[in-house]
Amino acid sequence: ISDVSYSGISMGWGWTKTQNAMKNNTISANRIHHYGKHMYDVAGIYTLSAQPESFITENVVDSIYKAPFAHLPEHWFYLYTDEGSSYFTIKNNWTPTEKYLQNANGPDNLWENNGAKVAENIKENAGLEKPFQYLLKEKAIYSERGINQAEDKSVVFELIFENGNLPSNKALEGFAKENNLLSSSIYKWNNRLVIYTSSLKVESLQQTLKRLNATEIKLYDNLFYDFNREKNCGDKSVAEWDNIILSANLVKDEKMQNEYLAYHKTQFEKWPEISKGFCNAEFQRLAIFKKDRQLMLIISIPKGKNLDDLNPKTTLNNPKVDEWNAIMQKYQEGVEGTKPGEIWVFFKPIK
């Protein structure tokens, strides 16, 4: 399916979560590209309403046009379960990134293994079956209009609950399956929950996170410091990481907050020993996000390794790191709920 003005495949009618005549539907092994030619609020595959025992599997979706008449230029998706969509299994679909939207969905949707890491044979087998592929020789020439690319950045959500109201790990694992999240991206500390995820999931999560009944939901999308192993060490990153998540506050003094940010802005040039220490410790990435005066620190290390074993390597024969840490300490304090003298708190993964 290609060179179409709007969605590639649209299935469903109405905006109801109530079970009805629509059920047992399957969208499988289609190749959908060069769509959304004129308008947006669109997807390669789009659904509405409850459709029990329905499956969206092993499709390939990419290459959406830059639409000239779209009033919301970013409101396009590869997969889009719109209002009322319920009881779907969305699994093993290949897309370049996970730019999906779940808008006002109903219950029991299962999202599993979608995105660019789907098996190569699924990508190869989607579309016309071999006996009919001769038809592709006469396919239309596509428009010269540009193709949209989704920008995938890291973000952090923090949810704060009244004491005792934090969802159970089992409930959070179920939430992850319904919302195209890995359980390993969800972390807990005290009465707080953190989700480390992609900016492409923000629009959906801003809706679905409300179901968890937190007293406050905060989005950290201000990434002001980003150590990257490939860029800063010249080494190729390992294939799989574990992410360690910590949080602290900056002190209330705004002048000191600005000093802290200025130190980090020039750290790579003026304090090169710090990134050298991170390289020695096998850090794959170290990112710091800021929301108001609260910081979220993400340390990514090779999967299966232990931060307690790696962290001492940052200061090995490298006294400048100790000097840096001593300076930074005066700008930081613990978040609400920390013990006296405690600054950085570790969030523990639920799985």
C-alpha cells in the first residue's frame, strides 16, 4: 500500500470501548509506505473502538510524506490506536522508530516487540507474496515530496504518589504491556515512580499515566548534560545496557544553580579528566535531565555489570574527578524524603 493521501489501513468505526460487532480482525504482513500525502492525524495503520480478538502483526510501515496541508506537522504516526481501541494485540511490526500513538484507548491492548529491532525475516516477507510481486514492476513513481523522520530522544517521567499508594510491580508490568513499554524502563524509590523512555511516547503516556492516580506527574525533557561513549571516548558502545537512575535537587540559590549548569556546559573542554574517568569505568552514557531544580541522572553501563565495581575506576589515577565531585557537592541536596546528609537516591528497577 503506497502513495496514498491519508492512512494506509484504517479499521474500526465510532469511539466506543464497549464490545460490539467488530471483532476477530487481522491486519498482518502488509508493507505500507509513502502515505499521508496530503493530511495528518494519520498513521500507516489506524484503529478505532473495541475489537476483541483482533491482531496487528508482522507489518512493515515507513516513509510518510511531508504533508503540505497538515495543521499539526508532528501529528503523524506509524501505528495509531485511536479512541476506544481495545482488545488488540499489536506485535512484531517493523517501523523505523516507535512513533506510535495510543489515544483514549480502552482495556486489554497488548503491545509487544514493535520497532526497528523486529526480526529481519518479518521485514523481508511483508507485502505482496512472491507470485504477485511482478505487479511491482508497474508501480507508480512516488512524489518528490520529502519524507518525515521522527527524532527519537530520551526523556524521563516521574510520578509522585501519596504514601502507600504506589502501584504494585505486577500492576506496573501490566501497564507496561498495554503501553508499549519495557518493564525494565520502570523504577521505584520511596513514594516515587520513574519511567525512562523515548520522546516519541510522550503524547501517549501523558494520557495513560493518569490511570495510575499519582498526585503529580513530571516530564523531564531538558537534557543539559550528555556523555556519550562513542563521541567522548571514540569507542563503540556495547549492544546491551543497564540503566542506573538517581535523583537529587539543586540548592535553592538560583546563582548557585546557574554556576552548576555552567560547570557542566564547559566540562568536556575545561575538565577533560571527567569524561576520561567515565571512559575508564566503561560508562556507555551519562545523561542529566533537569526539571525546576530537580535532577535526574542516568548512568548506562554494560548489561550484567555492577556500578559499585565500575565507579571506582572513574577516580583511578585521576584525582581531578575527586576534585570535581567535591565542587559539585556544594550545589546539591536531597529530594524530599531523603535521610539527613543523603543527596543522591537510587531508583530500583521493578524487574
